[in-house]
Amino acid sequence: MDTFLPITLTFNLYVHCIINTINRYIRIRSYKLYRKHGDGPSDALYQPHKLEKWGDLVIKTVHTVTNISLYTSPFICMYIYKKGLYTLEKTQSMVPLFAGVGWFIALSFVVRALGRVSNPKYLEFLKDLTNTSIDQKIYLQSIRKYDFEFNKWPVSYSVPPKTSSTWLQTNPFDRCANNDLSTYQRVAIQVLAYVAVHTFGLRLIYPGTLSLIQTSLWNILIIGRAQLVENYNGIRAKLQSADGNAIDTMFVDNRSLSDKGKILVICCEGNSGFYEIGIMPTPIKAGYSALGWNHPGFAGSTGTPFPSQEHSAIDVVMQYAINELGFEVKDIVMFGWSIGGYTATWSAVNYPEVKALVLDATFDDLLPIAQNQMPQSWSRLVREVVRSYADLNIAQMIRKYSGPVHLIRRTKDEVICLRQGLVNTNRGNNLLIKLIEARYPDVTSEELAILEKYVGLLSTQRAALERGQIEESDRKMLRLISKHMQDLVTTHCTPLPEDIFMRIMDNIAANTK
């Protein structure tokens, strides 16, 4: 046994060298191909040979087991300790097992490689992908014929990197959202909030980052990309943000089809939304050009959707639209759905010349919704997590934007209503009140009280009131509500019909003349 360990280590090193050598020549660890565009219907994916399929299945299984092991490592270590498996003798007895597993994994890589090099379709893809000697634009056109692992895509556009802040500069413990607590209580809740947001907290806010959700939607996302590329001539691109994240984008250019195509609609998705299956089809079908992107940590995009990374992501998307795609800021409309209203509003505030801001099923502030979804006993912890790490206060930001704003309220919204089915608890109402309060300083406190009374009504009820005999102040508030908000009788996740989007755009154009 004493001589078996160095021999095994030598064999493993030898296997590692073999893997690296084969990887260099036939790419056995990279370039997973999903589809060649135009090769059959949009739901027809690349069909690997049996060898590649078998090798890939083993590698995926090992990857999944490894991830599960990392999450359950404390329990595994506890089990090893209780069983006394940590001794040198026990460890040495496990060496043959691990060596055998290592050889089996290495064999799987080799088998997958053999399956790939025996597939003419894969070899054609590999030839196009590795032919980097040609012009950059021609090269991008050639690889856009394929859908493959996004981390292998070349960067199409990047912005200068920003200087990374030190931990002391961004120290989350410098601030506290519960200042009324005593010192030791503040320290305790800050530590809990830090742990919560870096484990499950941000994933609850952005479920689209969960690998389980992405895995379950993976084939649907591939089909969605194929439809955007093949039906609308979509152009996929990788952008590199200032903080180093890769942002997955899709651009549909309708400038050659009509004058409406000269307006670019940048689509900001919800917390479980992806551009592949999100809101992009609405402006596209309405005749506008559209640019979709995925949040950091969603599908092909890297990173984590903390506000700072969200800011960097939408900023590089804006810079790409202006400098690479050739749109002027005044011809860009920000279109945000649900939590995407945060990045859409941030962009409108930081690019104040944008044509308009359209927010669909968007809330005013994340905190009331988060507290409503969690137990009352967690209220302080939720406040600390939101205010310190995910302070998505759209109402506060929207005060700084003076351009056209239009809100769409879902009357059956089950997500941003504090009480399901009660439209007067929809947090979009609060967003509208804050918008009108900031935009119309001549509105009196009495008129604001009238506004709060009427904003919770359905649009049909407000229209009936406006046709009747009412005070001029009431009529003024009803008109302001109608100017900035309209109802859609549906739930939170129903796609916005393109005819409604066209009417909104027509109203924006009429009001800006």
C-alpha cells in the first residue's frame, strides 16, 4: 500500500497529461454545440453521435454530483469523522477507488472527443470556430450560424474596466437599516443579512440565477434563441461590462422595414425572465428594433445580479446600442417588465435623453413586497438584506427622470399586489403616486389625497367617474392617472400584446411633439 500511492499519483498525472494533449488538438473539454441555425425546425437540436452522447452524460453526472457534494460538504465531513475515515490507513484504502473514478472520467472525455471528431457536422462547426485568421466581422458572421456554449463566444463589444473597490471601501457592515437597535443587535443582524444574501437571499429575489431553473428551461431557451435568429434575423453578441462580466445579448434590427424600426426598444426582463422567452417579441412584432439582454448570472451572462453589477450590465448594453449598433440616445426606449423596471429606470436616469420609459407590471420599492412574502418575524432581517444589498427603490430613482413615462398595471397581478386579487394593493399604484408627486410640483396635498383615492380603482371605474359631474380637481387627477398609467386585465406573466405597446408608443410620440 505504501508504494501504491505514489504509483497511483503518477498514473493520475499521466492521465492528466493525456487529457491536456488531446484537449489541445481535438477540444475534448470545450465547445459544446447545441444547434446549427437553419438546420431543421427551431426545436431541432444538434444530434451528437452515441459516443459523444455517452461521454457527455457521464461528465454531466460527475459535474452534478460534484456540485451537490460541495453544498453538502459539512454533512459529508461529519460522516467521515464519525466513521473514522480520516485516518491515513483509511485514506490510502480509498486511493484505488478514486484512481478508478479518475480513469473513468478521463475515458469519458476521450470517448466524447472521438464521438465529436467522427461527426461531420461537429467538425464543420469546429473549423468555423477555430478559423480566427479571417476578418473579425466575417468571423462573427460565420460563428453566429451556430448556438454553442456562450463562454466560448468572442467578445463583440467591451467598455474600459473600472477600478475594483477594496473591501474597506465597500464594507457592508458600515451601514445598517435597523439603526434603532442596540450595538450588539445591529452587529448580529448585519452578519445574518450578509450570510443570507450570499446564500439564499439574492436567489429568492432573482430566481433566474438558480441552476435548477436554468437547467429545466435550457432546451426552451435554445429554441427561443433559434426563433429570434431564424425568424427575425437576430444577432447574438457577447458584451464585456466594466466589472468584467460577460453579458449575453440579442439584437433584432427592423430599421430597413419601416420608420418605426429606427427606434430601438431595450428590453429589461423580470427576475425569472430571459430574453429568449421574455418581452422582446412585443416590440419586434410592433415593428420596432429590439435589444434584449440577460441579467448577470442568467443563462449565458456571468456574474451575480447585485445592483452594482446590474448597473454595469445595462450600461454596457446602452454603450453597445449607441456606439456599435448606431442608435442615438433620443431614439432609444427603455422597456422594463417587473423587476426589470429597476435597470430600465436606472438607464433612463443616467441617459436622460432616452425617448421614453415604459414600465410593465413594475413596483415602487422591493422592500414592501419582500416583507409581505416573508414571515413577520423576519421583517428586520428582510429590511437589512434589501436596504444594504438589494435596494431596488424605483420610485426614488424615477423622480430624477423628466422624460415620458408610461406604466402598465396588471389588474390580476399575483406578484406585486400585497393582497392577491385586490388592485388597490398593487405597488404600481405607489409608483404612479410618487411619479406624479415629483413631476407636478403644483399638485396640492388635497389633490394628492384625491389621487390616492382614485389610483386604486380600475380604469373602467375611473372612466365612468370622468364622464360624470365631478370637481375640477378630481378631473385633473383622473387625467394625470390616464396619462401615465393604463390597466391590462391579466396576470403578471402574460405577454404584453403588441397592439397595446403600439398605442403606448403612439401616445408617447403625440405627447412629445
